[in-house]
Amino acid sequence: MKIKLFTAILFFYTSQVFGQSGIVKCMGINHNKWDSCVGSIAIDGTAYVGDFKNGQRDGIGSYTYFKSKKVEKGLFKSNKYIGKIK
């Protein structure tokens, strides 16, 4: 139940952000096809909000692990967390 609620809030929040800015929102349900846009996904107990390039987490974003409540915020490259932005 908590994961479904978090996912709903996540998508609501991102839609509010996109509506108020010039950011290109990722379109479609297949995130593997997203390119040069900002979106959010929730898969297998994790959630990511941020930049996508060529279907991968690439750019500035936030990755959350639900069970451990660990959050990685910063730079991502080819689906890997690089580190915090200084």
C-alpha cells in the first residue's frame, strides 16, 4: 500500500513540476524509449525521478530504495549513480 501511495504522489508531483516549466516531459509508458527528457519510474521497490537519455537514467536525478529508505541524489550516467553534484 505504501509503495502504491508513494508512486501516485511521485507521478502527481512530477506532473506539477512539468506543467510549470519548459522541461520536456518523457512521453509513453516504455521508459526504454525515453530520450532527452525528464520522467519518473517505479520498479521493483525503487523509484527514479530525473533525466533520461537513450532510455537510461542519465543526468540529474534522484533514486530511492523503498526498503532501506536510501536515496541517491545527484548525477547519473548510463543507469549508474556517479555521485553528488557539487
